[in-house]
Amino acid sequence: MASKIEFVEFMADQLGGAGEITYRKMFGEYGLYCDGKIFAVICNDQFYIKITKAGKALYPEIVEAPPYEGAKNYFLVEDVENRDMLTELTVATCAQLPAPKPKKPKKEKK
């Protein structure tokens, strides 16, 4: 079951205090970016954020689960109404993620 765009937009709004939140459709679901770093996915209208040491330290009780079959575990954040918690977790997570790699220039066609 693909996620609804309304839920994706709601989550982008909830996370707005963490930085510039954007999203991109990926394989029928959505990847979320904060200031250009991919940090979370939305699958089946559920919010999953990458696991980091900082995230575990802040919220050790958050459940870990794969967003889809065959994926590695993410934090499954069920309290999507708690804007302060979402912002704090997103900021801590993104601080530990590497910067996005610069895109290679496209080759000109001959």
C-alpha cells in the first residue's frame, strides 16, 4: 500500500523546525531530506527515521523495525503528533549523518 501524499505533507510540516524539509517519491513510497540529507522514509503511511547513536541516546524506547521487507531497521516513530520530539530527533539524527555527495556533471551527448 503506497503512502498518501497528505501524510507526507503533514510530516514535512511537523518536521519543519529541524531545517529545510523536502521529500521525493521513491519506489512508490517517499524519502525525506533535511537540508539535503536523506534521513527518513515514509512507507505505508508510517514514519521511519535512520538510527543513530544520538537518536538512541535521546529516545532509547523507540521501536526499531524495517520500513519494508529486506530493509535494514530504522526507528519507527509512532507519535507523529509530537512536533518537539520529532524536531529534536531529526536535528540529532541529521547532525550525525554525512553530507550528501556532490552530483557529477552530466556528460554531453554527441
